[in-house]
Amino acid sequence: MKRVEGKVAVVTGGALGIGRAACLLLAREGARVAVTDIIDKEGGEVVEEIRRSGGLAQYWHVDTSNEDEVRDAFSNIASEFGSIDILVNNAGIAGVNKPTHEVYEEEWDKVMGVNVKGVFFCTKHAIPCMKKAGGGSIINMSSIYGIIGAADLPPYHASKGAVRLMTKNDALLYGKDNIRVNSIHPGFIWTPLVQELAKDSPDGVGAFRDQLDSLHPIGHVGEPEDIAFGVLYLASDESRFVTGSELVIDGGYTAQ
């Protein structure tokens, strides 16, 4: 069954990890996919993989912290594909891992620029297209750390909390336009970003992963596809009565 047949999906940060998995799954389920990112080679490879499987996709270079780039790309996407029905605000960065009193303003602003302003800019420029199309689904990638705290990465945690509340506010603002807005809150997912953190661990990759696995009652960290299936549900008409919600996909992490 093609669960998003005929829909146009824009995925930010679509070249790697969760974004890549979401692009591949949405295309497999019938969507035309606009893959956006700032790493062009990897983004192009996602498009080629979709096309080899018979799907429709195109790549756009988009720095989500730059409103001009977002505006131009979204205008081109709507012109090329005819509409924008699904927006997956997935692009994000972890930022510095320092105590709050040691974080510099520019370090704070860099994370907020991508993780918060990026969601704002993309939502801002997708909404008119969705209104014109008669509705749509916006899926904001927050985190378990948009719900609970941890003693690390202060700018990141603040940004993901902001995304959680932006989601609820926009759900209220645009429900009358048949535009649904929901957030996803992953636990630890074995993405290239996390793998790089593992490589920097003094205990080694194996010990790093074992420690992450132990944090989740289900016994292991997640894979990008685990989050992509949540994206697909929220993008599809199966979730037509779901808006302003928090879809937690965390292997039981926040149940503790």
C-alpha cells in the first residue's frame, strides 16, 4: 500500500541518518521527495537511490538557518512538484557540550540558528503552499531532551524544548487550515552523528554503544528506520486526527 501516494514531501537534513531514512521510506510509499541538506554529495546519493528504486526525488542545497535559501528552495520545490504536502523539519546539530556558564554566545546562537530558526523558517515558507493545497502535515524532529533534561549540551536541550512548544502552538494556529503539526521525540539513534561521538570516546566505540544500549529498557539504541516509520505515520492520512502531539520513540528511555 502506498501510504503517501501523490504527496510532495520536503525533508530537511535529508542526506544522512534519520533524514535519509525518512526520504527513502516516504519515496517508497509513493511521495515525491525534495531532499534538502548542506552536504550535496550525500544528498545527491539519496536522490539517486530513490530513483534507482523507481521513486521521484530531487535535491536542493538548503541551509535552514538562512531564510533566503529556505524561501528560494521552497518556492522552487512547489513550482517543480506542484505543491508541498509534507514537511519534515529534521535538520539539526548537537552543538557544544559544556556547562551553561562556559557556553559562548556564538555557540548558543549557532545551535539556535539551525534547530529553532530553521524550523521556524521552513514552517513559515511551507504554510502558504499547504494552505493552497488544502492542508498538510508538518513533522518537527525534537528529542527526548525536549521533554526531560540531562546534564549536558545546554543549547541543544533548550532548542529541542523550543521545538516541542513551537509544534503545539502551530498546531493550534493552523488546525483550521487542515494543517497538522506534530513532534517526534527520539531516544538515542545510531546515526552518523552518534557514531562520530562514539569514535571520540576514550573507552572506544564498543563500550560507548554498550553504555547507550543500557540506557534503554528495550535493551538497545534505535536505528534511523525506527524514526522514519513514525514520520511516515504522521505524514499519512492515517494520522488525520493527530495534531499537537508528541510521538515518543525512545525504547522506553523516558518511561524510567
